[in-house]
Amino acid sequence: MIPPHTVRIEFHSAFDMLDFVQAVSDHVGKAAGLDEDELHWVSVAVRESVVNAIKHGNKNDPNKRVIVEFSPVPSTASDELVIRIEDQGEGFVPEEVADPLAPENILKSSGRGIFLIRNFMDETVLKKVAGGMEIRMVKKLQRAGA
């Protein structure tokens, strides 16, 4: 069941969808009251999460789907923006992901996505779900007068 005031996008694994997802993310972020810097970093986290879902989760299988949810919308509903991205892959153990800051990984050209997401968002939870992997990201919203 989709929570009220949630924007949900569901699509087959295709990198062509990245720009659309980013446009929706930017629109929702603006509606939630994110400033330009927050909007940028949330957008990077969403884009990286969707790339990971398509590439690593679904292994570029065009028959597998990716779900992206933004809630709550409108911004008056809460003090945080919750973004959930789910794939249909085999999943992984987040604690086993290599540390990108370890000396042996510093020069690698990939492997920083989850690290960056965790630094750009206020909360990040990765977990295996029935039929795939889910990342739940939270960005705290600054309220006028708060």
C-alpha cells in the first residue's frame, strides 16, 4: 500500500529513466522546501541509488523493475522527505561493501555510491526485502521559524 501524499514511479530497468527520475526528485525536493544545496545533494543520492538498482541490483535486466517513492508530498505533511528505492535483484549485505576510503580502494573508479549517499542524506537504511533490495533515505526538512 502506498502512503498518502506519495509520488511513486515504477519502471523497467533502463538508464533512459534517470533524467525523468531526477526531474521528479527535483520537483518533489522543491515542493518540500529544500534549498539549492540540499536539492543538489538529494538529487545526487537519488540518481546514484537508481543507477545502483539498475546496474547492480537488476543487473541491467530490462524485464526487472525499479520502484522509486517520495513521501510525504506536500511538504506541509512532515518534517522530513523520505525516498525509497527498490529493485528486484538478489540483494547484498551492506556491511560487506568495501570501504572506499581504505588505501586499497582509494584509486578505484567505482564503489563510492553508498558512501556518498550516506553522507548526503540524514538517514540511510539498506535492507533486503521480498523480491529485491531497498534503500530508504531521509532528508530532514528545515521549517521556517523553527
